[in-house]
Amino acid sequence: MKFSTVCSRRSFLSILMFSFFSFHSSCDWTSVEPPSETIIIEGTIKDELTNEPLPGVEIRTDAIKSSSGMGIITNGRRKRVGETSTDNNGNYSLKLKVFKDADRLEFYLNPGIKKEGYVELKIDKNYSEFRKKGINSVGFSLWPIALLKIKFKNSNPVSGDDFFYFGWYTNNVRGWPKGIVQNENCGSVIPSSALTWTGVDVCGSVTAETFADRTAHINWNVRKNGIMKQYKDSVYVKRGIINELT
């Protein structure tokens, strides 16, 4: 009787293990992509100021699902769904396979500023704006950039604790220029990694890419004898030349 009970248990375990391995061998455990739909987007990328079409501009598109629906990616999803470049006439065409629960499309234009002379730009659009049938027409524009050279010198030094830094900005524009492209030093004081100077012999210039045909506003701060003062100036940055401010 005892022997029969043991045999029954062993038989049960054998059947259970056989069923388990049979289940595993018959199932596909690869990840399953969620349902998706295909949309087509076409358009032209132009110069923001002249309205001329821009050839050779790269454009990447990500589909995004935000857990909050407010642009926060935490616990959401992001997937690259397409990329292309404009043709000789500045036209592009994207065929995007978008997962169905996406709520936004993010367009990244001119990433890394591979198209010289123009900013890089990111634009978000609600996915609900796009038709699932037919062609969606979406045009973009990029702001041109120009060079601004800012020269500076500690003309009235007080002590080795003299401190100096500056920055600049432009209003009502979209995108990001490269920023600083050259930093020259004509004094003995070497700037920090954050572009601040501390010492008596401060002299140099910074050349940066900024928005063309717009006014750049420059702020600089000087601390001497423990007193910090702020100064302001501005310069209209023309396209095609090196604009200078001293």
C-alpha cells in the first residue's frame, strides 16, 4: 500500500513536469509589439527669414506616450518611428509606424547642426492632429544663425579677487545655436570651465553662434572689493558677418 502511494505521487510529478516543459516549448516568449498604425507626413523645411527651401536638413521623429500626458516620460514610452532628410527642393516625406497609445510626435530638425548656418529645433505635436488615411502636410522652418564676437578686458583692476562673467540671450526665437565656437585669451587669467574669470589680468574674447537678424542682449557681472555690479548692452546681429561687441 505504501509502495502504491509513492508510485502514484511519482506519476503525478512526472505528469506535472511533462506538462510544464511542453507548455514552455510550445509558447513564444519573445516580446510582443503593441498594435501600431501607419501615417504619412510630407512637407517642406524653409529658412525662417527668407522662406527659401532648405535641402539636406535631417529630420527625426519619435512617438511618445507620457504617463501624465504632460510631457513627462517617466513610466511612459518613447520610440524612434522615422527619419529622413530634405531633398534638393527642401521637401521631405515620412512614413511612420506609430504605436496606437502614442499621444505625441516629436520632430527633431537639424540634430547636431549638421546643416551649417541654422539652429537645431525640436517641435512637439499632438498625435490626434494627424489623419490615419491620406497624407498629412506639415511644414517647418529653421532660424539662421550668425557669429557674435564679444571682447572684454579688466581695464581697472583692483585685486586678484576681481571676478567677471557674462552671458547673452535673444527674445522671440525658436531653436538652439551651437553657442560658443571659439574662446581666445589675451591675459594671464585662464577662464574656468563655466567661463568665469578671477584675477587682475583678465583679457580675451568669446565668439559664439547666435540668432541672425535679431538683437542679442548681453549681461555681464563684475565683482570688485566684494561688490557685485551688473552691466547690460545689446547688439543687432547681422547675417553673414562677424558681429563684434567690445
